[in-house]
Amino acid sequence: MTHGKVPATPRSTLVITAHAGDFVWRAGGAIALAASRGEKVTIACLTFGERGESAKAWREGRQLAEIKAIRREEAERAAAALGAGIVFFDAGDYPLPVTPELTDRLVTVYREAQPDVVLTHPLTDPYNGDHPAAARMALDARVLAQAVGYPAEGEIIGAPPVFFFEPHQPEMCGFVPEVLLDITEVWETKRKAMECLGAQQHLWEYYTDLGKRRGVQLKRNAGPNLGLPHATWAEAYMRPYPQVTGELA
């Protein structure tokens, strides 16, 4: 009989996104990094963005069912490019309702994923109410998934740290880049995932430029001694909960 160490359970990341493209623009680098380390990444996509984020398809005369199918296929290809699994809720966007039923479905996803890290939208966005709606349900479901007495299948979760990814209009959403994540090694992967989103091609260069700007900020804050490459790419995040640590670093 061979005795050995029990393999460690891979870390798990849960991404809760309002629309089919949001997870790519805002957190594609974080997703690709986690996947590259062999970690499990689950994307809970609440809507296809069929009404509010598919203007190109509507102008081409496509119908609702066809647009949903297009956005689903794009999101599936983007998630696969990043190395993540994706679950679709098809809850309907513009508006995305905050409901007990959707929150309950998210509790089940939490308990199945057992996340070590959660990524989602900030709680404020005056330009798109679907984003804070998704964030509100993400935070509520996180708390409920921890409760022993909450009637949902699966094991309760711990208290995974939550990171808000950067919104499209950060200044108007009260977003401050508290965390800068170096995604240089997976930038090309993120860019390929972005290019899966043909319905929002106008955003490809916007988020390429943003990745460059955040990379510059990362280098300034890291200092000159880390040997970072000249071309550095980054994503920005906020933390709604305190960091728990035994050492300030």
C-alpha cells in the first residue's frame, strides 16, 4: 500500500458578471492567471447583455433569440480562451432584477464552487443599473452561502475575499484602484478573449489602452527593483471587506 500526501484541492475563483462581456473586459487577466496556475475558475453570467450591450446586432436587424445565441457563443469562446467554466442564468438585462430567486441560485453556485476568491462589479454605476444589481446579489449570496441554516444544497462556504473589478466609468462609480494586478504574462490570452466578443468590437482598443495605463501605474507603485518589463499590463480592483493578515506588506 502506497502512502503519500493527499493532493491539495486547487484554489477556486468565482466571477459573478452581469453581462456576457463584462468578465472579459474587467477581469480577463485575473481569470487567465488563475487558470494558468491550475486553479478552478467559475463564471456566473447573469444575462447575455442581449438588450443593453448588443447594439450592433440590433442595428443589423437580428431578433432577440438570435442575439442571445450570438452573445452566449461569444461568452463561451471567451471563457474557454481564458481557461474558465461558465454558467448562464439568462435572467434578462436592462433591467436585471434583484430577486430572491436569482440570489438563491447564486447561493447554490457559491456552494458548488467553494471559492477562495470572488470577483464582481462595484456597488455603484449610474450608467448601468445591471452592474450594481449583480454586485448586490453576489454579496448577499456570499453571506447566505455561509449560513448553516440557509436551505440550499451543498456545503457552506467560508468567507472568501471579494474584489470589485474596474467599471467602464470608474470616476463616476466611486472606484479607486486599491489593488493593481500584474497580468503581463497573460495579456495576449486576455486580448484573444476580448476578440471573441465581436458584438462589442468597439471596446477592444479601449480596454487595451486601459490595460496599458494600469500597467504604468503598477510599475510606479512597485518601484524600480522588481525588474518589471518595459511593457507591463495590469487590472485594477477594489476591496469591499478588510484584508485579513498577520503581516503588513
